[in-house]
Amino acid sequence: MAENLMLKFVDVPRIMPEKRLAPDRTQDFNEIYSDFVGSKAEEQASRCSQCGVPYCQTHCPLHNNIPDWLRLTAEGRLKEAYEISQATNTFPEICGRICPQDRLCEGNCVIEKSGHGTVTIGSVEKYITDTAWDQGWVKPIQPDLELAESVGIIGAGPGGLAAADVLRRAGVQVTVYDRYDRSGGLLTYGIPSFKLEKEVVLKRVAQLENGGVIIVNNCNVGVDLSFESIRSKHDAVVIATGVYKSRELKVPGMDADGVVKAIDYLTASNRNGFGDDVPKFKDGSLNAKEKKVIVIGGGDTAMDCVRTAVRQGATSVKCLYRRDQDNMPGSVRETQNAKEEGVEFLWLSSPKEFCGEPVSGISVQKMRLGSADATGRQRPEVIEGADYVEPADLVIEALGFTAENLPQLWDAEGLEVTRWGTIKADFETGQTSLSGVYAVGDIVRGASLVVWAIRDGRDCATAILADLKELKAIAAE
């Protein structure tokens, strides 16, 4: 009778890959977690309870077959584990690094609920795919049959690239149009390298290009190329632009020098990491070195900003958030990492105005949590008479993103949007109000997770393949 290699959670404690000590990791932008060695990955995978109703899989937006690839990892059958992982996820090595597993798969692990500590799903996923790259198991895209149909994709972020991957594997001719000089969207320019080293993203982009996907960079749709010209070139078009319009605080002093947007700050830092010439980084406008930094916001982008500022050599870094820690929307893991790295959190605090020109501080209102709003979260209320000034040389607004007005920017008559400015599209197929035009990711959902963009891109590509097949059948009649 073969030894049961699973259900070891009672005897084997949960262990994460070794994390570099804060004084060391804050000196560079390298990833902070070491890789699992094979024996440790197998041991941690063996903790899976193989439960009959896998909540980890249910709560994963991609519904990855997590129990099966954990079992195969525990048995040392890594190539098979990779194949199962890759079957449902276009970029498992990226999700393994940046998904908020504590809110998704790991947060819903049955053994976590029973007090034994969750299986380290994300770290094992990362290990499986990194090993697959090292061993040459990640094969070039080679369609069995080349099709005449073509699809244009606007946006080379995770949603657009996921759609491109599925379509190209089916033999469709795919062209991706992107406004930036490098593909990847926020994966490349929005997420810091200490969470996602850029080589990981660029390898996937190269795989797509080597597989026949044409990527047209530095192409600003509506300026360099019209939306209608893209529609006329292709049998279908996918809009996967993401949302890049930053929310702003409408308070006195909002236009002062030294008050900057998170996306501008993070992009400048990532471009500097690539070795690009970034004038606003060099002159200090988008550089935290030797500055008192305050980041406003409580999401994952805010955590990216505070941790970047620490690495740039800020003299102090504080995070201002109007609710308490329990109501913070960002990853608990990322918040803990930021605390370890010296970030100070000012809970129940809200900016009233920015002081000075250039900015020299923030007038802060102290808050308390009052009655619940429509979502069930307690509303923050101002405590009168408790204002004070917090010194700052650089203020970074990390308040989230909204959609650009694409119908206006692209002169796209008939492209319907919601009251939030996002594109109206079917959540399963991505079909918009325009025939042959689809939309996926944040431009439909609003600012969301990378894993949801991947899910949308894959689902949309599958729907497009079905629609193209139907159109071909109709034409043949």
C-alpha cells in the first residue's frame, strides 16, 4: 500500500520561504522572499487536506485546480503539477508572487479555519512555475493550425496578454496595441520589483512575441492610431486598457509642488530601475531620497508606495488612512512587510489641507468610526478640535484609479459606459455595445486584482473563438 503523502498539516507546521531581514531588503529592490528548495516545497504541499470541497479553488478567480497540483508537488511530479497549473492560469509565476493569497485561496483554506495554519499555496505556485522555466518545460506557443481571422487587443496588461495567449494558441492572428514602450501595463510600471521582478514579466512577453503575437508599443490609440482603423483591420477587438486616471483629494493646497500621484511615482521608480532617463526622478520631484514622505491611502498601491519610499532613502515614511487597520483594504501581508521596514501608520487620520508651497506638511483631521454605510463598512467621522499638522516634503496620493473617458478620447460612438465611466460589457464574454468589440479587466470592473484581469482575458478569448467560429459557419452557408 502506497504511503499517503498528504494531510500532514497536523505534524508539519506552516512555513513560508525565508524572508530577507528588513535592514537588508530595504537596501535594494530585489524580491524579499527566497525560493523554496524542492524538499521544502514538497513538505509544505503535503500539508494540504485534499478536502472534498476545495474552498481554495472556489475562492480563486481562475478556479485553479490547487489541490491536484499540491498533491503532485508533494509526490515530486513537478512537471505534471506545472501542466495543471498552466491549464487554468496564463501567468502562474506572477500570481504566485503578487496575488493577495491571504484574501483569496489561502484565506479560505480549510486547515487555516481549523487553526493549523494555511497551506502556503502562493509560494508553492511560484516554485512550480519558476522550476518549469528553469527546466525548459515552458514551451513556445505553436498553434496546431493557423487561422485567417485576426483580433486586435488594446492594452498589453495582464488582461490583454492573457487574451492574446489563448487566442494565439488557437491559431488566431493577434496584434496588441499599447501606449507604453514596454509591455505588461501595471505589472511592468506599477508594481515594484521587490514584489515582482521585471524579468518575470518580460519572459512572458517574449514568449508571446516568439509565438507570433505582434505587439505594437508606443501606440496611443486615439492619437497615433484611431479606434475605427483598428476595428477595420481585425475581425474582433478587445479593449484591455485598465484604469489609469488617478483619484485626487479636493482639498486646499492640492496643486502644491510635492503632492504627486501614486502611478507617476511608481512609474518613475520602475523606469529608473530599468536604467531609463527619468528627469523627474533625477531632480527629486518623484524621488523620496532624504525626504519626509506621507502616503495617503490604505490599499495595495499605498503599500507599494511606502515600501518604495523606504528603499529610496526617505528620512521618514508614514501612511495616512482614514479608517483603522481592520478596515484597511490592502493585503495584511503587505501591511506587515511595510511595518517591518519602518513605515509608521497613522490610522483614523484624514488630510484636511496641504500646507506650504512647495508642500511642507498636511493638516490632519483625526477620525472615529461611526455608523455603517451601504456596504456595511463603518463611516469615518471627524473628531472636532483634534486637527494637527504632520510635516512632509513629499505627499503621494494613493487613492485608487478611475476610468478615462474612452468614447470621447477614441471618438468611439456607440461604445456604452457605466455611470462610473467603465465600459459596459458582459461579465462572462466581454461583449460590449459595439459588434465585434469586447472589453476585459479593470476597464470593465474598475480597479481590481491582476488575477481577475487574467480571468476576464481568458474568458473573453474563449467567447471570441466561439463567435468567430459561428461567423465562419454563417458565411459558409
